[in-house]
Amino acid sequence: MKKVKLMCGALLFAGSIAAAQTLVSVNGTEITQNDVDTELMNATQGRFNQVPADKQAEFRKQVLEQLIAKELVYGDALKSGVLESKGFKEEYARVQERIKKELAIQVWQKQQLDKVNVSEKEQKEYYDKNKEEFDEKESVHARHILLKEEQEAKDIIVELKSLKGNALKEKFIKLAMEKSTGPSGPKGGDLGFFTQGQMVPEFNDKVFSMSVGEVTTEPVKTQFGYHVIYLEEKKAKSTRSFSEVKSFIEQRLKMEKFKSLMQDKMMELKKKANIK
């Protein structure tokens, strides 16, 4: 067991590991990176990437230890004859029956869904009647430098005043990485794209009044401190084209038809069934 733990530790803190690479072998059974990743995604409902980076290595180690423990216990169960016991066989039969029923239902539903067709004419009619659903608000891509003191913000504005174009952007990013107290500082103050109302009012009102490539001439005060803002890009309000949303509309209409089909099908099956 000590050898197993030593192997785990060494592999966990190695660099990048291919998904299929073996992390550890327990009595001849290999546990791979893919096995660990699958368990992590199941345990976090597909959100493992949202787990803080400083916790991910710890979770990986815990999952690997759990998989090792499972193999050890399963191996001992085999040796002790558990698979031949009456209790195991009865429970295994119940599980098989339950899985058979659930799998049959899933396959049946997929077969019914595959029968549902949505024509392009229906898709286009839905698009034309519901265009507002595909409206995209005006959005901006901005960077900011967040500071505690107003004078610090004013000094940075003075430092940037004579610059334009790429020189301005590059200097802004450098200063953001060096001086910003906000969480976006290490990324050069990058806030990505956001729409009206996503930022606090003072910040929102200022950034949406700016021109692309412009830096605020005065610090913008909010509850978080003093901001120097650089507007990198601006996207006008628009409506996504039919070709962009076609697959989404098709799936929506297909599911609506499927729901209606299932209601009719259930009524038909109930009529034929002997329900007491």
C-alpha cells in the first residue's frame, strides 16, 4: 500500500499526463487519468473546471485514493467469494432488472424522438415570428486599472495621456498588471465583453459613453475604488441571423413536438393498458 501511495504522489504532481496514461496499477488493474477525470466530472456534475485551481490537485488526489480503495475492496471481495453468495446474486439480479427497464425506456424515447422532423419552413416561420428572442444587446470589451486612492488613478492617467493606438494599449496592460488591485490585474485588466447593466452604474455609464481606443480622462469612483478605464472594442446592438440560430430553433421545435407526441402516446398506451 505504501508503494501505491508513493506512486500516486509522484504521478499527481507530474506535468501534463495523457488521458489514457496509467496513473497506478492495483494488483494488476490499471487506473488511468481518464478514470480520474470521469469520476471528477461526475462528482461535480461536469463543473470540475470551475473548481478553484488550488483545490483541483487535492480533489484529484482524493479521487485517485478512492479508486484505489475500490479496487482493493473489490479484490478482497472476489477472494472471499462474495460474487458467489446468495445475497450478491439476489441484489445483482434486482440491479440488472432495474437497469434493463431504464435502458429500454431511454432507447424507446430516443427512437420516438428520432421520428420527429422539423422542416426548414417551420424553423424560418419561428424565426420570423420571434426575432426579438435573438436580439443581442450593445456590448463593450474593456480593461480597467483599479486603485485605492484617487491620486494614484490620476497619476496613471497622466502617464498614459501622450500615448495612442497599440502603444497606449500595451502600456495600459503593463500598468494594470503592475498596479491594479482588482482580480483582472494579472490579465492586464481585461474584463472581456459585457452588456448594459452588468457593471455597477458609475462604471457602466462611463464605459458605454466612451469611444474605442479611449482612456478615461478622470478616475471613475465606485464602491470598489477608483478606476482608470480603457475601451478596447464595442459591438452595436444586433439580431443574430437565421443561419446562426437555425440549429437551436430546430432543437426547440423538435422538443416541443416530441413533448406533444409523448402526451398523445401516453394517452394511447393508457387506453390499451389494464390499469386497476
